[in-house]
Amino acid sequence: MAFISRYSNQKPVKQEELVNEKIRFKEVLVIGDDGEQIGVLPTRQAIELAYSKELDLVCVAPNGKPPVCKIIDFGKHRFEQQKKVREMKKNSKVVSLKETQLSVTIDTHDKNVKLKRTLKWLEEGDKVKIAIRFKGRQLAHIDLGEKILNDFVAECQEFCTVEKPAKMEGRTLTAILAPKKK
């Protein structure tokens, strides 16, 4: 990886593929185009063997002892790798963590509004962190906050699973809910 100044606006260069003449090892373990192991050969001889089959010598494990190279069509190999990356991106789903803040003195209507919004987030597939922040003398009544939080979680129960139960972290009582698997 090349050194990049923190003031430059260039992106880091992707590590180059070791193909044919770019392979600088003395000798390599060669795997043929049919997947059969040919053996340890000098690099020059392995490249000539690949050229004789009208294919490329690609280093697949440069850290091995000796480095492992395969005789394959490099263009096809690169296309397959790009295809795998695209497929992984397509199949991955980003789960975000939303937060609902309650208070010890919350009224019924306010709680219902926050409950509706929380249920909407859970249906969309997001995780929800429920937090109750205690201010001043409210810290003397943590049990009231736990009751409010447990009631709130109980009302969400059919749409979610409790990933992290209620826990006191500093002045905040938190719980994390995850959507139910369908």
C-alpha cells in the first residue's frame, strides 16, 4: 500500500494482482487449469507453461511457502471475483439502530405516539434502542423507570425480540429490541 499524505485527495490504490510477469518469486507451486497440482516450478517456466496453454499464471496465495499460482484465464477470474462482490452487496441488508427516548414522567398519549413510531421501525426491519434518562431526583425512583420500560417492551412483544434486556448505564436505562424473523 502506498503512503498517502493526509492532505491528498487521492484514493488508496488497490493492491495489484500478481499476474504473469508481475510475479517476482524465484519458484512457485503451480496448480493447472484442470485443478490438478503440477508441482514446484521456477517462475519463468510456470509462465511459459501458462502461455503454451494460452492462459495466464495468477498468484492466488502470495504468502504461502512457496507461493501458490494457478493457470487460469485472468479476465474470467477477475470477472468472477467482481460478480461475487456484487452478489454479496446485493444480499447484505444494513440494519440501523433507531432510538426512542422515554421519561419517567411520560403520559399515556405520549407513550402511545412513541410506541407507534417504534413499531413502524421494527416492521421496517430496524433495531430500536429504548432509553429512559433520569434527571436529578428521578434517580431515586429507578423502579418507576423500569416499570415504564417493561410495559413499553411488553406492548412491542409481538413484533420484536429483546436483544438486550433493560440495563442501567450511568443515568440512562436502556434496552435494545430487534425485529422478529419472518
